[in-house]
Amino acid sequence: MRSVAGTVVLVTGGSAGIGRLTARRLARQGAQVAICGRDQDRLDAALREMPGAWGVRCDVTDPDDRALLVRAVAERFGRIDALVNNAGQGRIGKLADLRHEQVESLVAVNFTAVAELTRLVLPLFGTRGGHVVMMSSIGAWVPVPPLSLYSATKAGVLGLAIGLRREVPRGVRVHAVCPGPIRTEWLTRDIDGRPSEQSAPRRLSAGADPERVARAVEKCLTARTSRTMAVPRWWGIARLGAFAPVSRVLDVVVAPVSTAIVRVTRRYGSRLSS
């Protein structure tokens, strides 16, 4: 297997959760890692775990912040070899129950920022090529309440990854990583806001070890071809949800209990936050 050693990798949302573990793993494998995050305290804590890594506070939904981030990484390291579009947020609730600003924020973080950062980084790869990793979700294949809008943004990310593979120059690989439920703080973030460095470990939802996602990202960055990966791999069965017979069954089964699913999910998240 090829190595990430010596490559310059920009990981968005690198101050917590999957992004933090991914950045730490890549740094330990010898990559030159740059991370960004909105919370300066958590960003500083993450950087202390990654000797040699560099980071900057950035709101990926802000066009000026995005441009400054890409420029700063390119100037500091001389190039960018890979972009890991990890920054994202969850949103629990039926679409009709969400506020305008919640819809706008979710789309801005989960899709617009991904597309715009990719647009800014692609020209920097030049003739040597590079990697773009899109963090999608199994929800892109099987959207269900209370994550309908979230799943839609992740489906957009997956579609963008597949489309880009057909337009980028030879040598550029575009990957999509699609995790199932992962043990992170994203659920409680939506219910109770961003946790502190001290409280975050107590507010993790049930799911697979996020280190598995970090390993999947590393595999993408050492691959010779573009990849779409479910994490854990057995979640690849979720692809069946996009086929008409399975989709129709889900329509019939899920719709009558959608309100109950939302209520139970929020109750679970509230217990994690308390």
C-alpha cells in the first residue's frame, strides 16, 4: 500500500470527532496535516495531540474564511495534496418543523462549503494530481426521519463526488466515505450546542468506533483509483435502499411512525446532553 507520508492534507472540522481522529492518524503516518475548526479551544487541544500539525480557526460557511484557509495552507506548506471535506453538522426533525436558519445552516455546512472548498483546491493540484475525500453518509442511500434534510445534503455530497470523477483531470481521485452510526457528539451538538473539550467524551451517541472512519479516509488517500466506501463495510447493504422495491417498502413502513421516530431520537439525544 502507498503511504500518506510527506503529503500535505487539509482536514476540515479537524478539532473534534471523526475529523480530529482522522487528522491525528494521518499525522502519525507522516502526513503534513492542516486542520480547521470553529472552536479555538478545541482546535488548540486537537493540535496538542498532533505534533507538527498546523491549524487555523475557520467557519467553512464563510466565503472569506474559506478563501483565507486554502491560501494559508498553500502558502505554509507550498502545496495541497489532499482535501478531506469532513466538516458537517446533523439536524434532527421533520423538514416542516425546522426553522429557516436551521435549513440554511445545514445546507451551507454540509453541501455548499464542501463544493466551494473543493472548487478552490482542485486548481492547486496541478499536473501532479491529488485526492478529495467527501464525507457522505449511508443516509444518502436510505434517507429516513428524523434525518431527511441531513440525508439530502449527504446525497448531494455523494452525487458531487461521483460527478467530479467524470470531469477532473487524470491523476485526481475523488472519494466518498459513507459512515453508518458512529460514536461521536453530533447528536448532542444539534440538541444542546457545541460541547466543551471536557464534556465532549460524555456526550457521544451509540455507534461504531470513529477510528474506523479515519482508517477508511487513509485508505482513500493511498488508493490509485476513486473509491466509495461504507463504514463499517457491512453498511454497504444500505445501497439497496435506493432501489425501487426496497424504497417502496420503506415508504409504507416508516411514514406512519415518523413522528415517533423523531420523538425517540430527540429524547435519546437529550439524555446524552444531560
